[in-house]
Amino acid sequence: MKNSFYIILIVIAIALIAYNVTLVNFNSPFEGDSVIAIIGIAASLCAVVLLLIFLTSKKIQDRFNKN
């Protein structure tokens, strides 16, 4: 797949992080819907990290195959 697809996935994950930050009640972040928003933030951050690791590994694989 092309890198643009992975970039779009990263942008969507960042947008989900931004949306979930708006749902967190900072006065009581571990009560009610704030917990779900925090879990969503953590999951989106994991997705971003995994996609960045994948893109890095694809670059390394491309360089290895050229040599």
C-alpha cells in the first residue's frame, strides 16, 4: 500500500485524539465518560505509534532491498 494511506490513518488517529480531549472532564478525569475518552486517547496514541513504526520499517526494508 502507498504511504499516503498510512498518513491518512495517522491524521484520523490524531483527529480522534483531539476529539476525545474535548470529552475529558478535567475536574474529575477518572469518572463517567471521561474514562472512556481517556481510553480512546490512549488507543489512538497506540495506533499512531504503531503506524509510525510500520512506516519506519517499510523504509528500512526498501533500503535493504535496494542493496
